[in-house]
Amino acid sequence: ASYLIVVVKKLSNAVLKAVGAGGINILSNNKAPAGQIIEHPHIHIVPRFSDDNLSEWQSHKYKVGEKEKYVEKIKSSII
């Protein structure tokens, strides 16, 4: 997995330079509800520009104690 991060960073920097983008989104869609169409692991490197009109990830405000509940559920699901 660490080699994958190194490669993605290298490719991202090359994309930034090649297309003159101001930023990059790196993402992986996992499972159909997240938008995965191709059934094998892959990573998207998306160049971003200040005027590209692509939406940004909208943060979510948790109710008091809700975040901690999810943290505990996630911890207990790690094998």
C-alpha cells in the first residue's frame, strides 16, 4: 500500500505540472453506492481548477456524542 501512495503522489505532481492545475483530488470509489463501476481497485487523479465548477465534499456536522458513537463502532469493526 505504501508503494501505491508513492506512485499516486508522483503521478499527481506530473498531472499538476502537465495541465497547470491549481490542485488535485485523489479518490477511490468503493462499492456501487459510492459510484464504483469497474470491479477492481483503482484510483482517480482529478486535476482541479478554481473555475472548474466541480463540487467539493460537503462536511457533515454531527450531533453531540454522535461522532464518538461512530468512532467506537469503527474501532470495534477493525479486525
